[in-house]
Amino acid sequence: MITAIVFVQAETARIPEVAEAIAALDGVSEVYSVTGSIDLVALIRVKRHEEIATVVADQLNKVPGVVDTETHIAYRAYSRHDLETAFSLGLD
């Protein structure tokens, strides 16, 4: 699975609606409203790199209220949650 992290600038008055519209797109697993210089962070999870372009360029960028995006491709994941899950297998 390929993960992309997309920073989204949105029209201030439309942030909740933009977040909901982005969250409804196929390939988007999560959308967070955040503090700082960006408004939203969207996590994209797809099987092939080409699908990132479909989700981001063809769909997410066209959501009404999206002003700008910056996409980062994850190449390695470090997650305490994943480690805890792996080590707890069979302990139920």
C-alpha cells in the first residue's frame, strides 16, 4: 500500500465542508483539521503510484473550496501502533 500525505489549504469559511468532501473520495483514508499554516491533512492510501495522481490531481484538487495542496509520498512507516499490534498477536 502506498501512502501520500496531502497538506490542504482551504477557504476558511468552508473548511468543514471541504474536509467532508475530501474524506468521501475513494482512496482517502483520513482527513484531519489541524493548526498551523495549513488547514487540513489528508491521508491517501492506494495500491499504485498512478492512483495518487487520480485522487489528488483529478479529484481532491477539484473539491470546491480547495485553494492549494502539497503532496508528500511516504516511503517508510514507523508506527508504535503497528509494533504493538504485531507483538500482541495471539494474546487475547
